[in-house]
Amino acid sequence: MGLIFVSATVVAKDGMEQELEKALKAVIPAVREEEGCLRYDLHRSEYGSVFLFYEIWESPTHLAAHGGTPHMQAMRDATADLVVGVADVNTWEEVDVVK
């Protein structure tokens, strides 16, 4: 299997948007240094309360290792009271129809 693409969406509780953004941004440098991380970008919706991580990983093995890193656990702990529900995480495989 080749590259793995990930979209992960989290929604801030009312009034927690800035605090959540700060906590999410804090993890970015450490993740970008992980082996197999090709892209790890944070986006905010026009509404300001929905955040999207767009990620590209070299392999499923690299993605699995990412989820278990101490900095990801620290981010989950730091954001637990700032978000509505759990993150909506989807993994994607590239579909190339032009060959």
C-alpha cells in the first residue's frame, strides 16, 4: 500500500475556539518531525469553530506510530474539555484515473 491521506475534523465548544486552536497548533512541529510524515496541516473553517487536519503519511505503519506518540496523547489530553464529541478521522487512498 502506498501513501495514506488523513482528514481529521474537530469542533470547538462555544467560546473555546481560540484555546483549541492554540492547543492544536502546538503539536504541529513535533508531528512534522515524525518519520513518515509528509504533510501535516491545520485548517480552520469559515465559521471558526471547526478545525481540520490534512495529513499525508508514507505508510499505514507510519500513521499507526503517529497515533501512539507522547505528543499526540498530550494533545488529546489538552483538548478533551475544549471539543464537542470526538474527532472525525478518515483515511483515504489515492485514486489515480489518469495513467
